[in-house]
Amino acid sequence: MRQTNKAAASMARNHSRNRVAPATLLLAVAAVFGSGCATAANQSSGFYVDPDSNPAVWVRDHASDSRASTIKTSIATKPMARWFGNWSGNIGSAVSRFVEAARAADKLPILVAYNITSRDCGSHSEGGAGSAEAYRAWISSFASGIGNTRAVVVIEPDALAQLKDCLSEAKQTERLGLLSYAAREFKLRAPNAMVYHDGGNAGWIAADEMARRLNSAGLGEIRGFALNVSNYKTTADSNAYGASVKAQLKSQFGYEKPFVVDTSRNGNGSNGEWCNPAGRKLGVVSRTATSGAEMLLWVKVPGDSDGPCGIAPNTPAGTFSPDIATRLIDGR
């Protein structure tokens, strides 16, 4: 049974105890990145707030709606990822525009590459590149669009966790090859980006098996791995799972890698459901972390539907729902 779902398009209250002072965040992000190159050295003053996220666009288009102010304050003005896929048009240009806007604002952008062939095993977010050749061209252009700019990138949510769910052995080998190719392309074409393979969530694949899949997908070429993308597992559970995966990487392959955790919807943890469950809540906003994960990020866009299911039975995947958004704000 599938454990998590990704929105097919982009896009917590910011409790005072979860805020990180700008100067502190600047130093923390700079420390994670290192010195970088001259063209990217200015991007260390926090994460980028996407002015064209799905929540931001909805707020602009529904200014008179009674929910707009709350959604703007609690979601639309927070830094979150922009998802890129087969809906993005010319991918190199789309990525370049986004990262250049972030650099002009002196902020660090968060991006998700979501176009792997046979995406989502034909479920609510099905699609992706039509062939291995098409995917290689697409991901190469994605990486080139970032260039020397600093950025955070999550590669292909679900691609490894679903590896054996719907693919033949030949297609599994092909997917691992495509993910390895992606890792090499980011290393070559986007050397200042912090790139993470998706590693599922704490309730999905055993840590030893996930370590093997990550290694086979070229983890050694990139920064690390991402956990809990579009899911609801607590940060504590995700940190524990991440530590287990790191230990397995060390035991089996002789190296460790850092990880990040998606906290966009994990404020109340998980109730075992993955598709628009009720009672979930926003988690801490995008920030660096001091233990466990190296960053806590809003990767899933809060308010974007997982598919026509749960509390949004008529809302397609990737479509923003003000009802989902307000429920996440209120935790109901």
C-alpha cells in the first residue's frame, strides 16, 4: 500500500519558539554550505519565499475570502519548495528564473525535481518523462538551470521507496540508473547546490534496504537524502529513521550522509493515512536544525491536495484547497 503522495505542481504557524533569528540562520546556512563560489556567496540570509506558490496565488485571487488573511499569514508568506515536472515547460528556463529570483532576493531557494518515468506508479500524481532518454535530457537541463547558484534540491520523491512497487526488474535497474545520472549531473552542473535523494519516510522501507537503494542511486555523488516528503511522520520519528539509515550506510558502504526532513504537515504527527487525512497540522517552518536532520523544510506545499481523497474527495493532486490549508493551520 502506498505510503505517501506528491503534488504534481508547486506549493505552522510560525510559533515564536520555532523562529530562528535572521543572523543565526544566515550563519547556520553559510556553515552548511561552506564558502562556495563568488557567484553564489551572497545567498546565506535565509530561505526563499515563493511569491507564486499555489497558496500565494490563491490569496491574491481571493482577497475578499474570509480565509485569505489567515492563509497568507500562516502559509503563503513562509518559505517552501517549488515543484518542477512535466507541467513546467522549458525546464532549464523555469528553474533558472526561480533560482535567479531567489538570488536577487538574497535567499536560498528550495526545489523539487519530480519527473521520473512511471512517476507515482500510476496513482494520483502519475506522469513523468516518457522515456529514459527524455528524463536524462530533462534532469540535465534542470541542473544546468541552477548552474553555480546556491539551492536546495530534492530529487524525485517516492522514486526509491516505490522502486519495487510497480516496476519490473529491468525498469528498476533503469530507474536506479536514471537517479544515478541525476546525481552526477547535479554534481557536474550545479556544484553549489545541496542535493538530496528522496529516502521515503519512517513508516515505509526498512533502513537497511533504503540504504542499499540510496547507494545504488548514486548517493555518494550528492549531499544526502530527504525524509518524510509529503508525509506526516513526526520530526523525532524521522530523525530516528534518518540515524538508522546513516548507520546502515556506514555499516554497508563505509560512508554516511546528512539528511533533511519535510516538516510542512507533521505538527500533529501521522494517523496512518497518507491522502489528505483530517487532523494534521503545519510543522515548524523551513530552518536549519541543531540535531538530527541538518535542515527542516517545507517540501510539500501546505494546502496542496494529495489527490481526490480524504478530506478533499473532489480535489486533484497538486490543486490548492483553502479547506485543507485552514485545517492544517487549525490542526483539525
